Amino acid sequence: MGLITDRAAKELRSILEDESKKGRKLMVRIFLNGVNEYGPCFSLKLEDNLSDKDIKIIEKGIPLIFENSLKLEIGNLQIDYIDDQCCSGFTIKDVGINGGCGLNCSGCNR
């Protein structure tokens, strides 16, 4: 199982292509957005800067960056995109030890 589902890759690719048309070459940053009773909460944001503490990978054609200190946690994440009657947006869930059954902190906003 990859870090990004096909559906999420398609949506991210569309966003990055739109930004590229505006002259912006961006990457998708995965970052720690807090901790709750279920564990760490991760979020996504677009960014054009890569620091010396970052790791950059390409997954399904999507440039992803994250801090080196998050390397172990990132390996257990799955980024997906949902679009249903409730909401639409990216979700990030831990598919490691909990088998993906735990809660996540990503919102249903784009």
C-alpha cells in the first residue's frame, strides 16, 4: 500500500498543475499538526521551500516533503481524497499498528 491513494494523487496533481500555470512550482508538505488522545495528527499544505531538515520523495508523480524527524510516522500514513454527501477533501490516516481504524485530524476542506 502506498502513501497516496490514486484518487488523492489525481486531486493533488490537479491542484499542483493549477498552481504551476500561475508560475508556482510547489510541493506538498506533510506536517505534524498536533497530538490528541489517538496520537499525532497530520495535515497537508503547499510549499515551495525545502529545508536541510526535510526529506523529499515522489509518490505517484506528486512531490512530497516532510521533516526528517517524522520519517517513521510518515511511513504508516495513507493520504486519501473523499467526496461524498458529507464532505469532500483529503484525509490522512494511520494504517500502521491500528490497521487504519484510528481517527485522524485531517479536515474535509480543500
